[in-house]
Amino acid sequence: MNTDLNKIFSDIKARHDHILGSRAYRDVNARRRKEEDEDVMRSRFAVDRDRILYSGAYRRYHGKTQVFSFTNLIDEEMTNRNLHIAYVSQISRTIGKYLGLNTELIEAIALGHDLGHCPFGHDGEKALSQSCYEAGIGHFHHNIESLHIVDHISRKGRGLNLTFQVRDGIISHDGEVHNTQLRPKEDKTEAEIEAYIQAKKAGNSVQWMPATLEGCVVRITDTIAYIGQDIEDAIRFNILKREELPAEQVKYLGNTNSQIIETLIKSVIVSSYEKDYIAFDEETSNQLLKLKKFNYKRIYTDENVKQSNSVIHRTMRIMFEKYLEDIETGNTESKIFKHFLNHKTDDYLHTFQPAEKVRDFIATMTDRYYNEEVKAYMLPWKG
């Protein structure tokens, strides 16, 4: 049977490779830190995609905030991290198909790029970063934690052994940076990734590009996927009315999420076709930047959002210190032991210091789990 499967797979793979554009990253060039036998039915990037898809970290996407903290606990139609990942995957594969790129590599990066998000999205990230910095382990960044999860936390600490190209795409996805063009750094090394991690933890600003065009597509798509959806969620949450959207951006980009997505996708495809970079056209890029600034002013810094931020920052410091004390005193009844450390390999336990273990435990939590831990500690029920 394996002989027949090998022949079928070889035929299909040859056809797939034949339709890829000249700038697509070929599966045959993918590399892992630990060599493995080839899969009978799947390409290397398809294997990576499936390892991410079936990981515990991926399953927890559903319970994590995208923008509006606590709202998913009462309104399950508000966008959660899982929906955002699905949007990034679908949009980036569409762009990749039109540009003749490797959609299996794109999908693997897209599915894994936000695995390191802690509870309550970017608000939680800022709070956790402060606690990490005070504990002496450097700033917390979700893209760095995403790579850390697939390398050192998944599979009880053994890691997923993903290809370099997927791992690079995961850590290089920063959609908060507004670049005119995304031009891949094709000769990137493991040493450069490690240097980037240390620089970011130290609080330094670093110019950073993915190693592949596929990674660039996911990075630009991250913005496409969230910019209009955040507006829809803000309207649903009653902190914004559609008629308040800026007229200039509405005229150019559209006034619904679907219109904005369509405009941005078309711009990327036309501007990037047969190019060695990924980009919007100049006018679309300018209008998108203005819309980002509008979102920041009217959505991300809204009073309702700020109010939840104060709760997140207060409780994050308390819980970080609690778990750190639990480790240092050997409190094996703590959830950090029962639900995390007791299920990790000796290699993980001996490699990372207590504060890093606390960081990793909190980063893997869903919003609901974090809420329950806060309530259990601060409002203990004595029954």
C-alpha cells in the first residue's frame, strides 16, 4: 500500500510544484532542526500545519480575546482569537494563490502565528510584559512566545519540530508595524532569530522581515483580517456608530468589513504580482494607516477598554507573584503544578527558570481559565 501511496503522492506533489510561481518557497527546501523521515502523504509544510492544528495551544484559541476583553464571556459572537486565525488563514491563502506562492506554507504560518497570545489579547500582553520585566526575564511579546510554544512547550515540552520557514513566519508576523513594502530576508539564520528575541526582550526596536514571501503575505494579511473586523465588533459593542467612520477612508476602502477586506486584497495582489516583495499600492497604504489611527483613537483607547485594562493589570501582577511563590515554596496543590509543570518533560523543567515557567503558564491560559483562577485566589469559597 505504501508503494502505491508514494507514487500517488509523488504525482500530486509534482503537479502542485509545477503550478507554483518562480518566487514560491519550495517544500523540498524546507528544513528542520531535527531530521525526520518524510511523511508518505503530506508535504513538510502540510505536516507542520497539522501539528499546529492538533496542538493544545491551537484548541485554546477559541477561549482567547481578540480586542474586547471580557465580552466573549457574555457575547459569543464577538470576534475571538480563533475567528481571527481563520480569517488570516483564508485571506492569506487567497492572496497566495493569486501570487503563485506556496499556500501550504502560508496556512501553517497563519494557523500558528498567534499561539503565544495570553488572556485578553494585547491588553493582557502589556500587563504580562510588565510582570515579566519586573521579574528580570525581559519583556513579553506574543510573537516570541508563539515560537517558544511550538519549540519548547507543545508536546509536554518536546516541541513540534516545525520547519525553519514556518517558525520564522510565526515570529515575524508583527502586524502592528506599518511597512510600505515587505521584502523577505531570504538568508536569515537561527542565530539572527535568537538575536532578535534577545533584543526585543531587552526593549529594543528591531527592523525585522520574514524569510519568505509566504511569511510576508501572512504578515500583511494580519492587518487585513483585523482592521475592519475590529470596527464591526466596536459597532456591535456600542462604542462606535457606522456613520462615524471617517468619510475619506469609507470612500476609498469601504464602510463594512467585507468591503475593506476586498479592497485591501485586490491592492496586495495587483501591487505584488510577479514582484519580490509584498505590498499595498501607495494610496491604499496611506488610507489604511489613517484608518488604523482612527481605530486606535476611537476603539483601542475607548474608556470601556481602559476600564477593563486596569482590572487586567492589577490581577496580572497578583497572579504572577502568586504562581512564582507557588513554585519557590513547592506548593504542588497550585494549578501551575497540576495543570502545567506536572505535564512537562525534565528538559523543560531544568531549562527554564521559575519566572519563565510562570510566564508560559499564564500565556497558555484562556480568558475564562484566567478569570476562574483570579476568583479562586481573591474570592476563595470556603463552603
